[in-house]
Amino acid sequence: MRPSDHWKTEEEFCTEEHPTSAIWESLPFDAIERLAATQRSGLPGTCKVNRHRYAAGQVWTVLEIEFTDNEVWIVRLRTNHNNKRAPEVDRVARRIESEVATLKLLKERTTVPVPTVFAYSSTADNALGFPYTFMSPVTGLSPDDVGINHWEVVPRELRATVDRYCDSLAGMHLQLSHLRFDSIGSVYIDPSDRDKFIVGPFSGSGLGPYSSAAEFYDASAKALRTQISAIAESAQRQRSALCLWLYERAVNVASSFPNDPARSMLVHTDCHIHNTLVNERGDVVGLMDWDCAAVLPTPLFATQMVTFNDALWAAPDEGRIEHFRLYNAALAQAEQSLPPEQRFVAEMHSSVTCRVLKFLHDWIIHEYDFSDSDNFGIVTEHLIGTSDVQAMLDSPDFQR
């Protein structure tokens, strides 16, 4: 199996009027082949880019390269085909530098299945004219291909497959809990020693790094206060202020868990079912797209699996609730190998407060006005015991 077996053809992208179809013929195929041929350390270097099939995301175009000895690589070009505005050069460079460092860290210190990076450029100042990454392919099936669907109750005949999926992902989650840091931000290779790693500014925002969870949470709350101060309409401003109050309340509760090692840990930040690849039995064989990974406090680490935490916001959805419970059971089982005083991931993952904190924090980071969200009443019910938002606004407990 190779990646292109599951990719669309150039003609299919063109028929769909996908943005990449407008740039396809101008991509530097020959330059890619020449550059790839120089990267193999004495091994056969002659290669060909697959000019018939490719993959594309929001900003990346992904091509397959085959060498004469049947070795296969992929190259990711940051073509930025969906955006009319040019991306911020510094932000793009941080994203690529951090992802390369994160993949290197995972390869060296875990068995989490991620690609090997062979070469990269974090700017467009190179022979290809785009930021790029040459890496090994990670092949597998989509969870959908083996019947894993977190929207539906698990059929009896698929229970073993879903259990294997949860067990293997929980094992990776637990491995990540052993990568601990003293500050909060994104991972980079130490420029003074490329065999070491440092925590620097967040790759997306450029803010940080922060020396403690308290400093990090305070900075997030400050960002929300800035948003609130810009709201002209009084009722909306008041509801947003309630969100800030709830966020600070969740921080206080989530920061007092027993067994919390009080160290920051590596978080994927976009770990959902479609960023995983599996084998026929449901074992996870690939965990993809680490370009937004960050080192964060333990409550955000424990609740990082997006697919399973959706259950909090979809109470009537029995399928997602069942998958959440199965994954939490897998986490608890994985932690049985640890002394009791070192177990914290499953408990924090199952904590409503920690999951509420993650939800509110994600919305702050993306500058959403979650005071208008349909989930607002669910948040107040979980944290305060009532879904009556107006009653909360009128309550003397709410400090405006």
C-alpha cells in the first residue's frame, strides 16, 4: 500500500474545481525530483514525482515520490491555495519548524507512529519556491474503512475493532504523558544543539513561552478580557463576561486534581478520528498532522482527544457518549501499569470540569464568541448546576 492508492487524480480535482487545480501545472515537479535525489545519503537518488494523483488540505499540497529502488517518499508543499492573502512568513516558519521538531521528538522518545522527516525548508527561499517537507509516508486505512464511526452506537460485531482502536490510541496518549516540560509553548530544535529540544513561542500566535500554568491561564483570560472590552452591545458583553468568569472558575477547579504532576505535556491539539490511520483490525498505525502541537497544562493534555470529548456537547448522542466511555475505560486500563499515585490521565479525561475548560480555552484561542453558542447552557449546567443563563447573569455569585 502506498499513499497515492487513496488519493484523487488530477482530473478529479479539476472536475471539483478544487483550488489546487489552478496551480497544478505550475508546480515545480522537476525541481522536486532534483532536490529529492540529493537527500538520500549515497542511496539511489533517481526518482519520479507522481504527476497523476495527489492530496490537498487547506494550505498543503502533498505529492508522492518514487525512487528507482522502489523507496517512496512524500513531499508537502505549502501552496496556500485556499487563501487569497499571503500568509505571515514568520508564522509559517514557526509552524514548520515546530512540527519538524515535534516529529523528531516523538520518533526519538516514543513509539507513536509518525513520519520521519528527511529534509525541509520553513521558508519559500529555496529551489522549489514553497516551504516544503520531505518525509516518509505513513500508510493505513481511514477508521471509516473498518467501520469505526463515533457518531453511532457500536454494533456488536464491531466492538472488538473499536476496542482495539481505543486501546492503541490510549497507549499513545499515555506515552505522551511521560514527555514532561517546565514551560508552556511549542517544541523547537535547540539552535545551539540540534540533538536537544526547547519550548519556545506558540507556533500559531507567536506568544509565549510561559513559565507556568498560572501564567498561561492568566494570558488566556487577558485575551478574553480584550475581546470583551471591544463588544459594544451590553447584553452580549455581559454574557461574554460570564464566559470569562466560568473559564476562571474551571481553571481553579481543574488545577487542583490529585496526582496531577503539575508539569506541562505535549498536546496534538487536533487529535480527531480523521487524523488517525488504522489497520484492518482497528489498531492505530498513524497519528497525523502535528503542525499545531503544543506543550500545555495537564488538564488540556488529558482531554486532547477531540473525537471523544465531543460527547460533552451532544448529550442526546448515545454513539459519541459510548465512544467516550470506551476510550476512558481504555485510558484507565492503560494506567493500571503505573503506581496509583502516578495515575491522572483517565480521571482528568473523565472530569467534566477539565473538558469544559478545554472547550472554553479552545474558543478563546480561536477568538470565538462562545456566549452565543448553543453549548453555553451546557457549560453553565456542568459547572454551576443550571442551564438557565439569565439566572446566572442575575446571580450574586457572578462577579461582573
